[in-house]
Amino acid sequence: QVQLVESGGGLVQPGGSLRLSCEASGNIHSGYIMGWYRQAPGKQREFVASITGDGVISSADYVRFTISRDNAKNTVYLQMNSLQPEDTAVYLCNAKYPFYSHWGQGTQVTVSS
């Protein structure tokens, strides 16, 4: 099993930045694709960014969101800049491997003045 614990969410003003962290434990290894998704109230969960163990990145917003990974610490990060109210959501960490997909509980990000 794999356990994922997110942290770093909070309240930020429009234009501000946050850095989310997701620490993985259990049967985790660099073969997992680590990613971030978000879900706003009343909306479907949507992809934010992902990174492979080799550092190949996919992102829904390469300008504002930067994903990174520390395989030695089993931790993935999401640096979010220029945040806007529409970025308000629960941000969830995901670890994906063939036939397996694990989710964290999520961390709330609220962008408001």
C-alpha cells in the first residue's frame, strides 16, 4: 500500500503563491508517476500536473504551476504562483503505477481577498 499526505494549503490573496507538498510512504518507488489534481465545489476533479521518476513533466499550466519531485524523500511539490480565485479547490496528490492509483486526502487552497 501507498499512503500520501498533502500539506501546504491555506488562504492566499489573489496574485499570491503557495507551495504544496505530498509525502509518500509505504510501497512507493520512483516508478510511480506522481501528480496533483484539484476539485472545486460542484466541479469535476481536474488534472493539474504530473511528474515521472525520471522528471518528465506534464502540466495544465506550465507558466504558473511548477511540479518537482525528490525521490530520496518520496516527496512531490507543487509551486503555484499568480494564484487567482478560480484556483480555489481541494488539491489532491496522486501516485500512479500500472494497475494502481493512490490518492491523498487533499489540502484546501483558498484564493480570496
